[in-house]
Amino acid sequence: MLARIITGGIWGIDAYAIQLEVDISQGTESFEIVGLPETAVRESKVRVRSAVKNSGFSFPHTRITVNLAPADVKKTGSGYDLPLAIGVLSASGQLGDHRHDDSSVFVGELSLDGRLSPVRGVLSMAIAAREQRRQNLFVPSANVAEAASVGGLRVFGANNLVEIASHLRRETLINEANHSTCLTRSSTSDSLLDMGDVRGQEQAKRALLIAAAGGHNVLLVGAPGSGKTMLARRLPSILPHMDEEETLLTSRIYSVSGLLDRGLIATRPFRAPHHTVSTAALIGGGSPPRPGEVSLAHNGVLFLDELPEFSRIALETLREPLEDGRVHIARATARVTYPARIMLVAAMNPCPCGWYGQEIRDCTCSPDEVRRYRSRVSGPLMDRIDVQLEVPPARYADLSGSRHSGMTSGEMATSVGNARVIQNARGGGKTTYNALLQGDDLRRACALASRAEGLLRRFVDDCGMSARAFTRVLRVARTVADLEGSDSVDVGHVSEAISYRMMDGGLPQAA
């Protein structure tokens, strides 16, 4: 007998329909899977056989042939266990008249005793099922929240194979998941810290305010203990809330990475990989490909502390996502693209010992050591960092003051929100920000007053600024003007933008 079951596969962050056909025929006992299954899919034969038997069903002692269509696409992952088990039970007549059901999708991994374990990418599969006009989605209970958050689809979560079999035989029905109660959202961090906790450092806060308002990349340079990490970790608290489209896309990335366990992502991600991270872990890769830290920070912040300590190869691979907002991973047979629109926040010491140019302690590094340390960050990468500033050590007067000092996250978030409203209006109502301006849009948005143009011309001629750095100065100046509610970009706006490019061509040379 033949049974046909619909399931789903993942490529990148997108899901596609897979038709799983199970044919049980007379002949020598065998269990074959065709259709380009990789190792985990081939191993599902062992899990399914044990799960079926240990769930109280009989496993056919005959020839079983399974086809996964389309046959020219490689099938990866363990989510085929459940549809394969349902297919075997259907084809062997153990589910009543259930044979072919194109309206239902089955996804899940089975343990040997028939319990269902969560799988990656269920959110993307639910979206694909809705787009394909499927009606029902059967998933492990642990995946119910992300699946039911999509809406327009009946989602059934089960703990084991027996529950789904009883539902299909109309014996004991599974309760349909409630869409509204599954819209709970999780945060990628335990709490949002407040900028008011940072004592002093008002200039650094101002720079982060500008960066958040325009979506600009930031480099913080300072001695150990100056507050660079503290400032960076509070940046998400002043960023605008994600809209529905951003929330869904960010959550899909976390879903295919197996990191979505408490509903949709509510706050902008903050990722801080250690400097020993591999290139594949940072950018993405592996077999099958998985999103890296850059994609996990999509719509949020990627914080690279101790920037020169990262491998040169890993840092150079950041050029594409910083410029294009996406990552391309090429394989012999296919190419996968992951979203990677991030705010890069990097931090570094001015030298290996950390005390170069500081009055409170002498630097122990030789000039050659300082130059080698700074050369680990290439000029092309530095060009892509819009806001570059030095973070001085905190003063006693700041540390001994009240708990909150200067601007708080609430005040800064209000300013950022107002600036983003201006930018969205300039973009015709769609969500955008100044860091994305280019070409004619940039020229129209950044029409300079005569004095501002003269200042910028002198700076470019004197410093030999690259075309990319010139563009980024214009974008930052436009953001400064937006924060002040100014339609034109004046000399003060350009002057402040230039002040954040003092590291062009490398950090200031050691004495």
C-alpha cells in the first residue's frame, strides 16, 4: 500500500515542501530511503522502527520504500522522523483510512520510545505551510509556541507518536493551539540595562546616541576599565522596538539555529562572540549551513570586544555583511544567503598593554608592538565604521556621584525614535535609516550649506579620506541634523561628524 505525507525542509532560513511517499510491498524485508537523504535522515530508519514498536504498533516485516520528493534536493536534519513514522503506519493500515492528506504537514524528531523532540526551523515551516494553503501542522509540543505564532494555520502539538496516531484515528483529539496565547515574545538578553548606570562618559553616550539614531557602526577605543563594554551592552536599550516584519525575520533566524524556545524574539538581538570564535561561527557555514553570529545579530547589535584579537580572516569576512546586510555561503551544489543587517559595535585597547597615551599609567609597549597591534584592524574594515571615538578613563567626580549620571536610556530612546521618524518620512514612509543612504538618495538628503561644504572639502583634502569614509561622514552628519530636527546639514553637523573620523588611515601613531 502507498501513503503520501507532507513535511518540510530548510535551506537557509526558508522552508520548502517535501512529499514523503511510503510504499509497503511484498518481498524480502528491507527499509530503504531514496531522494538524497543525508546521514541524519538515513539514521531515522533506526529511530522510527524502535519508536513504532515501543509505541505499541507493529512494524511491517516486508519491503518498505520511502521516497523524498523533490529527489534532487539534499534532505538534512531529524525532522523527518515523525512524517516517516506516520507514513509507515498509514501505509500499513494502522491509522484507519488515513492515506493521503495534502492539507496537513508533519514535522518532528522521534526518540526510541516514541516521544517527540523539538526540531529547528519550525517557524519557517509554519510560514511556508500557510503560504501553500495547508490547513494543519503537527509538531512536537516544544515547538508549538513558534508554530502557532504565525496564524492562519491549525497547529497541533503532541508529546509522542501515540497522541498523533490517536488524533488521526479520531479516537483522542489533540487540542488546537491558541494563536493569541502563543504570541508571547522572548528577549535575547535577560534585561535591558540603562545608560544612566554609566557614570560620566557623556561624549561616548552622545556618539552612541548618534549611532543608534542612524544605524551607524561604532568603534570604542580606550584603556581597560574605561567603560567600553558597559556602554556597548546598553546600546540595545536605546534602539527602536522591532516592527512585526523585523520580529518575524529575526525569529526565523533563531528558529533555524535551534535557539527559539520561548516565543518570538521581542528585543533587538545583542551578540557578543569571544575573540577566539572561528570564521564559520562568526559568519555562518558548516554542513548543513547554519547562521553565524553576524546573522544572529540581524536587526540588532554585534559586539566585538578586543577587536584586534579576532583572527584577521574572520574580521575581513565582515566586509560583505557591513556593506550589503547579508551573508552568502557557497557550496558545491548550492548557495545559501542569510540576512545580516547589523550595527557593529567594536571595542579595543589603544595598545597591547592598554595604557598607551594614558596619564594614569605608563605604557610598556614598544612603538613596533603598538603599530603591529593596531595594524590587525585593516583600513578597509575601519572605513566601514562610521563613528570612531576614544573613551577616556572615568574621573573620580563621575564615579562618586549619584547612581544615574547624565542621559538615561529612556531619554536617549526618545531622541532616537524622533530621529527615526524623520528618516522614515524622508524614505517615503518605509522603515529605513541614514546608514543605508547611498547614491541620489544620499545627495538629496545631505545637501550641504556652503560653510559645511567648505569644511568637509578641507578635511578630505588634508586627510586623504577614502570615498567610502567620505560617504559615511555625510551619513553621520545627516543623523546629527536629524537629532536636532534640522532640515539642512550645517557646519556644526559636519564638524561633529568629522570628529568621529579621527582614526581614518589607522589609529593615531605612537610616539
